[in-house]
Amino acid sequence: MMWGKMLGGAVALAVLAGCQIKPQSDRTQLSGAELRALFVGKTVESYSLSSGATSFSYYHPDGRVEQLRYWEPREGHWKISDNQICLSMEGRDFSCRPVFREGDRYYKYRSEGDKLVKILRYRQFLEGRRL
């Protein structure tokens, strides 16, 4: 009887070990060239993981960006620096963040101390201006 319980426990542990969450190594930071390919001349739908807001942004090839957030238009500028996407909306300073691919999804992160925190999911990248 005791061997049966021990064997059952060992099987349960083996099953649970196979159900682990994917390791962080499946996350790959995009290079400047990859960011350009995704953003330049595209309308990008993004979803804020904290507020739940969806926005649509068109990344002009000349560095301007047009955005609809809460269905209100905003304007600003964008650039790529040190393999990060940088935005300056409505005259504010540029804020630069890394973008990572995780499987077939793309996420923007921010630094909090010594760790990266996922803040935004890019849902789709559509050719041309679609605002």
C-alpha cells in the first residue's frame, strides 16, 4: 500500500513538472531593424495592460506619430534608439522602451528597478495609415 502512495506521489510530481510556465528565455528583444520593419508606415493597435485602453497609432516614415486613444486624437514624434521604441507625445520628452517578441505576440516593457515589467501588448501592425 505504501509503495502505491509513493508511486502515485512521484507520478503527480512528474505531471506537475511538465506543466511549468514557459521560461523568460522565450522572450526576445527586438533589434532596431526589427522595430523599423514593424512600425514604419504602419498603423499599430496597442492594448495597455494596466488601464485596459486600446489605442491606434500611425508611425509616419518621417518620425511623426498620430494616435487615437480613448477616441481622441493625439500627435507626437517617434524614433528608434538603442534597440528601443521612443515616443514623445504632445510636446513631452521622449520615453524609450524595449519591445520583446514572445511567441507570436509583441510586448512593450518598462524598467522598474532591476526588472522589466510588461506594460503594453501590440495587437496588430497594419500597412498604411488607417486612422
